[in-house]
Amino acid sequence: MSRSVLISGGNRGIGLAIAQAFAAVGDRVAITYRSGTPPEGFLAVPCDVTDTKSVEAAFDTVEREQGTVEVMVANAGTTRDGLVLAMDDDDFLDVVDTNLMGAFRMARRAVGGMLEQRWGRLLFVSSAVAAMGGAGQANYAASKAGLVGFARSLAWELGSRGITSNVVAPGPVETDMSAAVDPARLDWVLRASPLGRMGAPEDVASVVRFLAGDEARFVTGAVVPVSGGFAMGA
């Protein structure tokens, strides 16, 4: 059955791979983007997840064009790395506003339609750094760790209505964001990973698609690492 899927930050990297994975099985896929040229083949909706009105407008468009959102993937994210001593309030708050508050705004808007249908899938893209932390990434790690508590709270609130809420936690994956990581740190991450290599966005996408499917109907409140073993057990 074709479902209405919305992915924030779906114009590149992991988000685009997730959009392609859902489209490959016949779902109706919409993506949000904030800048650049969106890819063809999807309903592309401009949206700034730090702006509630922008999120509302994006959902209005998606609902009008492809129906109530049944699968919501909160993927939009940003980084602003730096040591805490040199990090000002905006460096911290802007990352939290995008990565955590943005997911909150997306989920809050999605839940209404899911409750009416008594079915839904909420997916949140966190990071292996959320469990392990990272020097120079206190803001990013905090925002991504917050997604876990948020998603698990939603699992409790919505489980009786047939709505699941889960988290995927990617490790080193080849994206524009990872390309900007300091080479020395990236080398350390790979040496701390049992598989010893970078993953592909498609590796994350396949897990997200599984969690959104009927096969995962008894999975909620889970944090699934897709990290090559990095931060294993943390």
C-alpha cells in the first residue's frame, strides 16, 4: 500500500537516500529543503524547521498534494563545532533549535493526522555521537541525545493509537557533513569502529524504511545504531 511520507532535509545525503528508499517501494514521498536546488522525482517543499509557521505551511502543502502524512522522518540537521570555552550561546542554541526543536515541530504537526488514522510512523535521525559525545561537539551531541528522550516519550504517549516512534543513530557515513570533519578526528572514528570504514547513506535509509514498515510493527522506543560498531554499547 502506498503511503504518504515526509522527510525533513531530504534534498541530499542521508535524507535523499531515505527518500529514494521509500520511493523505490511505491510510497508517495515529499521532502523539505531550506536551500539549494531540490532533486527531481519528489514533492519538494521549502521549509525552515526552526520556524513553526514554515513547518505548518510545509505540512499543509504535503497534505494537499499527497494526503495525510503517515510516515514522518525528522532528518534535518546542522553542526557548529567548537570547544565549549569558545562556544557562544548562539552556537549552542542554533544547533539545538534545528536538530531537536526542529524535530519537535515536525512531530507535533504530524501527530494530529496520525491520531485520526490511528496509525503512524515517527522516525528520528540521531547520531552515534549522542551516546559517546565528542570534543568540540557538545551542542551537536546534546541535540542528538535529546532526540532519544523525545522519541521515547512519544512512544509512550502514542503507542496505544498504533503509532510507533523510533530513532536511528548513524556513525561515520559519507555525506557533505562528514566531509567537513577534521581528518584526524575522522581517522580516530574509523579506527574506533570494528568495520573500519565509512558507511553509505543507503545503509541508514534501509534501516529507516524497515522501521517504517509492517515488519517493525512491534518496535517502538528503539535506538538502532547504523555505525559500523562505532560507540558500540555506549
